[in-house]
Amino acid sequence: MDSLGHAERGTRVELRVRDERAVLAGGENGREADPHDIALGTDLADALHEWARVAAAVRRTGDATTAEAASMVSRRGRQLAVRVAAVLGLPVSYRDPVKGTSVEVQPPTRPPRRSPASRLFGAEPRTDTPTPWGTGLTVAAFIGAVVVVAMLALADTLAQETARWVALAAIAVVTAGLAPSLWLARRLPILRWVVLGAAAGVAVAWIGVLVIVTA
């Protein structure tokens, strides 16, 4: 039973209360195990046993005054069953110790991992819309060329008319000014190609700027 989270991923697990203690039953023989003996974490195992003690106390009273407490025990047990299902990655059948009913909870589904490209440029493109690579890369190349020419012309002019450190400072200011706009526009379906070209142009231009100010 201590391998529920590993070797027995195809099994069904049931959360029960046995003698004021929480137990998890599963495997081929339905053997019961203490939550502390399973890789659930100390906090979750302690919470399960605390819930079991309260559930046992509510079940012993058995009068109408405990209706609200019984409802709270049921909700808490279901919440803990969801947590157990999430840790084990298995469906967990939760047997309500007060009402005697059973409910199966499924492990929560995890969102798919996003690719590095999606984290950089925003949401994944829709599968029913082809990505315009040809047009997009053409636009990006044109924008990149414009940015390179403009930044190199500015750096060369300032280096000749003033001082080289002034040219370097001016290019740094231009880069810092462009960065927020490029970052905000990176998720837009059309402008992201402009962002790609401008970012590449800035990176390439910096190589030329360093050559100008150190020549």
C-alpha cells in the first residue's frame, strides 16, 4: 500500500475513517494503510487524522444538533480527498463517515506546459490559423534593417560631432526607451513580428555601436 503513488497507479483508492483514524484502502486486496505510511506529506496526513477524529465524534452524537457539524465534516473530507488524489495522481473514492455515502473524486488536471516561444511571444497561436512565417519574417527583417541603420547612423554622427561616450549613452537611452514598448507588444499577433525585427536590430546594432565607439 505504501507504493500507491508509484507502482499501483492503476488502482482505486478509498479514504475511510477507522477507529478515529483516517486510512487509505487500495490495491488488489483492499489493504488499509495509515496516511503517514504513504508519501502524502506530514501536513496532509495530520490533517486527515484530525478530520477523522472530528468525524468520529460527530458520528457518535447522532442527534439533530450535529447536522451543521456533519455537513462541515463532509465538506472537509471531500476537500482532503481532492488533495490526496492530487498527490497520488489517482482517483480517490471518499466514503463519508457521517452520511455513509461514497463519492469518487478525480485528480485535478494540470495545464499543459507552455513552450519557450509561447512564453516569449504570448499565447500559443490558434491551431486553425496558419502562422504567416514568410510575411512575418519579411517584416521582421525589414524592421531590423531599419533599426540597425538608424542606430548606427545616430552613433556615428554623435561620435564624430561630440564624444564617443555621448554616442554610447545615447544608444543606451534609445534601447531603454524601446524595451518597454517591445515587451508590451510582444503578445499582439501582428506586431510581434515588428517586435522580433526591432529586438534583433537593436542587438545587431549594438555590435556596430561598440565598434564605432572603440575605433
